[in-house]
Amino acid sequence: MMKKGVCLLLALCCLLLLSGCTGQKTEEARTPVSTLPPAEARYTAPDGDGMVTESREYSIYLPGRDGLRLVSRSVLLEAENLNDAVEKLMQQLLSYEGDKDALAMGGTKPLELYGTHPIEISGGVCTVNLTRTAKELKLSNYYKNCLAIATTLCELNDINGVNVLVEDESIPLDTPGYLPMGTLMGHAGESLPVLWEQMEAKKTPMTPTNKDPRKNPLNALATLYYPLPDNRGMACTIRMVNFEGQDPSQLAVALMDEVSSIRRSLTGGQSFPELRDLLLRDPVISDLPDGGRLMTLNLREDAESILEAARTDLACFAASMTYTLTTFIPDISVVCIRIGDKPQTELKTPRFEPVIALSGMVRRSAVEQFLTSSVTVYFARNGILCECERPVARRSVDSLRAQLCALMEGPDETEREGGIAATLPGDIREDDILGISAEGDTLLVNLSENFRIRIQEQGKEKEPLACYSMVNTLCKNSGTKRVRFFFEGKQEEYVAGTIYWAGEFMYNIGLAEKGLG
């Protein structure tokens, strides 16, 4: 009887041990993958979007009183994003009254910003628009002041080059009006007289034997604005361009060649035409009654159909040409687009407001809406994440919501043809983002119940990519370190069963293609 009791006791112990092992394995199977352990519940789900401000020290550069170098001064600013930082830096720079070593910008003719949107940032390029007062400066002093602006802004990590315009026009750095200033870089510590001498050496020499700017080659940095595929607007980049001469027509054709080259280098851009081949004749320059000059581009009758075959509409072409030509070629403030000899008075496009161009004349302000910036989003290819660039409105590039919305759009046609797939369900919308804010280096993302259900319906296999496409996209573009998710204001431990959603997620390059990040 005792032996039977002992046997029962041993059997019971074995059963308990086995059940304990089984429970442990079940828990291990549910152990969160690629996420940090649950942190204290010290965060509240955001209701709406919050702004993140950062107070830090910046440098502004002013012309030195000795005329030899730029002089730096430190300022403490609180900025929400790059655009905010640039605007506040320019306010500080242009309002600085000078001191014993530094001159005020413009000297006795204070410089001011021009227009409703005097500062444009896209693709690492910042364009600053000044009022007409800047034209009253001696050319060498104007150049030094432009260098001060460029050096101040190029101190920022996300600014690689600067253009300075005066009431939407590029100012020539020679008296005849041929020499472009081009895109400027930072020149902290360099000799201002030497820089001016180097610029003067590029001028067309006005001698009895040589008065023709067409015979004077030029190498200069230029900002090229190119139309994006599928009529998504225009983006920009900086290139060193070789010009055969300094006549405005030569400058325009060389710039068009560079724009063609950039567009053909994009994925699926091989069919984009040589833009110079669309011209009926060389670009024509004429004076405007109210000042400035007009450049007319007369295109072939079939130009519009050729562009459309290359997934570009006439409106995006006109926008990119207007911005490229007015930014670089001196005194050009308007571009006229004609097909044959007929001016294009209305440019329609599916993604933007129609452009009304009286007599075919297009100004920068009319096509400002086309200028985009880009964010990096993570889609999927072959079961892992891959980086793609996605255009967004340039004033929204710092918006966390805009970054997630760009991810929600999914890959375009060309990307899909290359095997790239969406990571998020196709039936979620911006309204499913209930709020985004930041606490220190952690982003808090509050998503809807519909968002949770759709991820659940996608299944376990797609869940990690859905999660980390959001995490990587937000961390890559914002510079923050981690992301915490909420659904309808509450944290959920599991959605589809693979990811433990109640933890904090860090940027995970291990789920992405090699070489990214």
C-alpha cells in the first residue's frame, strides 16, 4: 500500500514537472522578438501631433571689418525642425547690428527677406530670397554677404548648398550681366579677397578683341531642378556644370542637358528625352517692361506627347525649367513655354493645382507648389526591408505624420516592377494615425483599432515587416532612437502573434537589405 502511494506521488511529480516544461516552452514561443523589454508605463498615448523643440547653439557668419574673412558669432536658438532653424538663423543674421570686428549684413543698406516664402529647402539645397536693397550693394560686397549667408546655413548638417536670389532673380557678378554666381558652399576661415578674385577671373573680358560671352567657357556649381516620374512634382540636386560660353542661351541648353541626365539616372528613367532635342530653336532672351528678363523656350509640336511617354507632364517640365533657369541665369525672372509658336496659358496636372500662365509666362511663385523634398521609407523585397525615396511636400518633410503617410502610399509602378512590395495594409488611411509626439528620444505613435485589425489580418509572416517598416522610417528621418506604439490610446501586447507590441522598438537594420542605413 505504501509502495503504491509512493508510485502515485512520483507520477504526480513527473506530471507537474512536465506541465511546467510545457508552459515554459509556450512562453518562450511568445517571447518578444527584436524589441526592448517592457519599460515603465510612464508614457501617455498622444492625442494629435506634438512638436519637438530643441534648444542649441548655432553659429552665424558676418563680413569682418578688415574685409579679409568672415567672423563667426554664437546664438542660442530653439527650433522645431530644419525649416524653423533656418528661418530663425536668417533672422538673427540679417538683424545683427555688427560689433568691433563684424559688419552688419549689407552695411548701411540692411538686407531683408523677400516675399511670403523667402526660404526654400529641398534636397539639401536652401534658396534665400532677398529684397531689392541687395542690388544697391557693390558687387564685391554683395558676393561677400552671400558668402556669409551660405557659410551660416552650410554649418547645418542637412544643408549642402545655398542659392541667393533678389526678388526671384539671380544677380550677375559682372557689369555686363553675364556671370552667374551659382550655388554657394560654406567658406569659413577662407580669404574673402581671394574668393572674389577667383570669381572675377571667370568674367568675360570686355576687350576690343573679345566682347563675346559665347567664347568664354565657365565651370560653376548649379542647382538642377528635375521633374519626378509620374508627375509627382520636382526635386533638386547640385552639380558642377561645364558651359561652353556665358551667353544665356548657352547656359540654358547646358542646364537642360544636366536635367535630362539626372532624370535618366532615376529608376525607370531611361526613356526620358534629351530636353535640348525638344527645342525648335535656341532659347530666346527679351527684356520685361517692369525689369528683369524673359527666357522663351519654343518646343516642338510633339514635345508634350514625348514627355508624357516618359511619364512627365508639361506642367512638371515647366516647373523644373522655371526653377532651374531663374535660379542660375542672371536676371531671368520669367520663363515662357511655347509649343510651336503657341504659348501654353494653362498647365494642367493631376497632382497639383493648374498653373495659369498669361501669355505662356511662368514665374517661380506659380510653380512653387511643385517643389518637393524626400523622405526615406522602408518597403519589402524578398522578405526583407529595402530603402526607397518618396517625395513629400517640402514644408512637410519634417512631419512624422507625413513620413508615415508616405509609407502608407506603398511603392510606385516602377518599384513594383522591380519586386518591391508594400509593408502596410492597403486599406489604412491617414485618419488611422490618431497622434504622434516625442518624449525625449522616444517617439509615441497612437494608431487606430482599424490599423490593429488590418495588421492582424495580414498575418504573422508580414507582421515584423509592417512593424519595422514604420520604426525604421520614423527613426531614419527624425533621428530619434526608439518608437512605442499605442492602439486607441492603449498598449497591446500582441496583434498577429509574432511581435510583442508593448515594448519599445529600435531602428533595426538587420531586417533590411545589406548596405542600407
